[in-house]
Amino acid sequence: MATGRRPQDPRQRRHQIITRTSLLGIVVNLAIAAVKIAIGTASASLAVISEGINNASDAGSSALTLAGTKLSAMPPDEKHPFGYGRVEYLNSLVIALLILYTGISMLKESIDGILHPQASEVSWLMIGVVAVSAVAKLVLSEHMARVGRKVESGALEAVGLEGRNDSLLSVVTIAVALLYMATGVSLDAWAGVLFSAVIIKSGLETLRDTVSELLGESGKKELAAKLYREIRSTPIVLNAADMMLHNYGPDAYSGSVNVEIDHSKTIAEAYEVLHELQLRIMHEHHVTMVFGIYAVDNEHPALKPLRRAIGAFVKAHEHVISFHALYLDPKERRLYCDLVVDYDLHDREALEAEFRTAMADVCPGNDIELTIETEYV
């Protein structure tokens, strides 16, 4: 028997998952940081204190992730008609800068420890605390990274990656402590330098990935492939090309694509099918898609030799990927065609001249309207 309850919005579900995971990260990291800083201060261990400070920064990163998730869930308004989803990318940027700041600060302290060494006190209690916290942090970080990948949260992934590094570096801390207990040789400050380098590397990688997203990285090929398959399998659509996807957050896109429709179909017939397709894409993929239409006449007697000739032209040129939007206007005596090329093609004018020469032999007496373009996703 139906309950009448509406299914939960996937975006709302995503925000709830990120919120719970971030709260867990805050609580666990603050607890670990407090214990490590206390033990590190009592034993005068720069490595342990550095680990504690880094755990505290991880708690701050989780808090930023939580705040960014709340802001990104704000509804669209007049100034931001696509919502605030991109706040998550800005949030990842801030987290990357925080990681870098933490790493650089730790590096400064560690270098100072090398230049002005101080005696440290190592105990089995300290080693035990570091070992237990390393296991706890590894479990937490793996969970956060896994959830981050699942819900496409760069901020959660960044915090998880940093936590994984922390756990591995804790092993180094334990090794340094055992060495000091056995030989009296202290490599504590040098371990701090190693920690700093790993943290700085993590911050730079997070910064690189976030900036790439903000600049409009073409990294949504899997989504584009799904959309192409769905569009091309739709009745009356002969082909689809020129897809553009604009990211307004991990789960919000606007896009456009050109579809080839048989020129004999009426506007009403095309509208009915494309409108239903547009709604389905919006609900299933969270993409607001706009369609451009190419009228294609596959039954025109002159098109079959033209298709063979253009197909041969594409195969003969390594930088030409495909062609589409082929249309011959018999009244205006004009041939329309789009060539898709890769980013290694540098001389488009030469390619266009060669194409016009080749078409002149196959389709003489027609003006050629050629568009040369690249794939956007």
C-alpha cells in the first residue's frame, strides 16, 4: 500500500551525508588534537605537537566543509539563478590554502628545531597515544575520502586525503621515538620537516584540482557520454553533437547540445519529443539542457556520395575526429557541414581550404558553409 510520501531529493540527501561526515570529522579530530598537543607539550616533542596542530586544522577543514555545504544548499535567487553550488569549490580552495598554511607553519617550526635543538622526553605512553590516534585517524580519513568520492565533494576528499597522510606520518613519529629511546639520537625536528613537506604537497594538489574546477575543467566526460547515449537513442534524433556542460556545483549543470532531426518532421513533432527528453534529463541527471536543431535530409540523392567523400576526408586527416550537421540546400545551392577537430590542429585555415577543394569535385556549383570546432566535453 502506497504511503504517499515523496522520495527524498538526491541533492538534499547528499547535503545530509556531507553534514554528518563533517560533524564526525570535527569531533574526532578535535579529540585527537587535544590529546596529541597535551602529550607533545609534556614530552617537548615537535613531531607530536605538529601532528596535533595538523589534526586541529583537519577539524577546521571539516567545519569549513560543513559551512560550505550549508551555503551551497541555499535556494536560487535573482542574482544567482543557478543556486550557490559553486560555493563548494570556493570552500575547497579555502581548505587547500589552510592546508598550505599549516604545512608552511610546521616547516618553520621544524627548521627552528633543527637550528636550536631541545631535549625531548619520550615515553611508552606517548608512543601508545600516537599509535591509537593513527589507527583512529586512518579509519576516519578512509571513510571521509570514500564518502567524498561517492557524493562528489572535493572538500571531503581533500580532508580525507590529508588524514590518510597524517596516519602514515604517525608511523614515522613512532619510529623516531623508538630510535631516540634506543640510541638517544633525536630526529624529531627532521620528522617535522618530513611532515611539513607531505602536508604542503597535499595542499598544492588540492589547490590544483580546485582551481581546475573553477576554470571549467573538461572533466565530466562520463556524464556527457551518458547524455549522448540517451539523446541519440531518442526517437526522431538522428545524431547529437556540440555538447557543452557548465558546472554550477557538483550536482547542478546547465548545458546545450545540437541534435540532427529529419527535415521532414514538423516543429510540433520535434518539440513533443525534445521537451519530454529535456524534462527526463533534468530529473535524472540534474542538467538543464537546451537543444539546438539541425535539419538533415538523408534521402537527398546527392548526400550519399557526399557522406562517403567527407568520411574519407575525415579518415585522411589525423586531427579531424568526425563530421555532422551535413545539409544540402538545393534552392540556395549551399552545403552546410561541421568538422570536429582535436586541440592539436593549429592551422584551421589550411584545413578549410583543403576541404573546400575536396568538396568542389563532389558537389560543384554549391557554396560551402563549413564550421570547424572542437569537442567541449
